[in-house]
Amino acid sequence: MYSVAQYPSNRAASGRAVRGDAEQRTRNRVLGAVLEHGPVSAAELGEMLSITPAAVRRHLDALTRDGVVEVKRVATSGTGAGRPARRYVLTSRGQSSIGDDYLDIARTALHRLAELAGPGAVEDFAEERFGAMERRYQPVVDAVGDDVAARSRALAEALTRDGFVASAAEVASRVPLPAHMASVQLCQGHCPVQQLAAEFPAFCDTETAVFSRLLGVDVRRLSTLAGGGHVCTTHIPTGRGANPPVAGTPDHHADDTPDASEFLPDERP
């Protein structure tokens, strides 16, 4: 039975526990916002979550200490002379902490599959997995017509519904580009098979091929989460029309494709 003297301290302990739970919930919201919108600034996080700048920075500092968030310097304009802005993104550890249940079992199973049936068996597995995705996405992408940019946005929306946290935006270039070099960057902020793809590149290669078939153009991967990037970024040319080059024939626009360094360094436009 508690004495009167003991009650205030117990009530204080209960209050600390409640505040601790609230802090953790807010921290999880900040982490989720970084996942969905990163690279993102502390000010932007505060606005979208209705949290004071001081509180946002406190949570970001804690997440940084935990190794799940890190700072990325991003130019704010094509040729801006000012200091690059601070943007927050998830680290590889932060990415792998989301949706990696049964990772060890899956990794072991794929290694065993490769041992028993050869490396091609893993590629066949990836083709089957992404083939199902392609069949589901095809009518969604086709429904918006032939415009490649519109198809890219439809693909990003479908990917987001499946948890890939995707976006598609026109590329901002440091230099003016002719119309036939217009392009979109498709970014994916989360990959549920990131750790597996790091060991088995067939997952990334097969997904890229599916994107190309869905969009009707020859796409190019600029970065992947599995390869250490902050997001998976796919370059999609939108000014050339549909129909990718036939395998084995030269792409006459290949020399026109700008190098990735010509684009803004922000991997999520």
C-alpha cells in the first residue's frame, strides 16, 4: 500500500512513461516521413508533421545517433553558389530495419537454390516474381495512354501502393536540353528485398527490364538502394516516343543521353 509521500513519485514515473511513449510515437512519425519524402529538410519535416523545429531536430539527432538516419548535402538549384542544403535520408541500416522479416531465411533459401539448380535458377525466380508485378501493373499503366511521362507517374503510384514509396518527376537539368532529351526520374524510397538484391543483382536487373517493358522505352538505372544509394533512381527518356530499341540493334540516341552528372544531385527530384 503506497504512502502519501510515495504517491507523487509514482505519478511522476507514470507521467514520464506516458511522455516517453509519446516521444517514441513522434520519432516513428519523423522516421516514416524521412522514408517517404527523403531527402528532406528539418524545416519541411516540421511543416508536414506540425512539429516545432526544435522538436524535429531533437528527433533527427536521436535517429542519427541510432544510425538509421543520416545527412545528405543537396544543391538547391542547378548552379547555385550557396552552401548545399542539409537533407535527411535513411541509412542502409534504416532501410533494412523496415520490412526485412524472414531475411535470413530468404537469403539461405536463395543460396541453396543456386547451389542445387545453378545461378540461373535465381534469375528464373526473379523473373517469376517481377512477372507477376508486370501483369498487375500493365493495365494500370496502359489506362493512362501512350504518354511516357504519364505512364511513369502511373507506375510510381502503383509502386507506392505496394510499399515502394515511389515518385516520378521531370528531370531538372543544369543546361538547356533539346525536346527529344526530356526525361523523368522514377525514384523508389523503399525496397523490401534490398538486402537480397545486394547479394543477388538479378532482382534489380529484372525489375529494370520490367519497367522498360511497361513504359515502352529503354530505361536506365542510375542508383539502387542495394548498391548503396539513398533511393533507387531510374532514368526514363520521355522525348523519344515509345518502343525501346530491339535487342541487338544500336540505339541511335544513345550518344544523346546525358550523363547522370548533368542532373541535379538530389536523387528524388
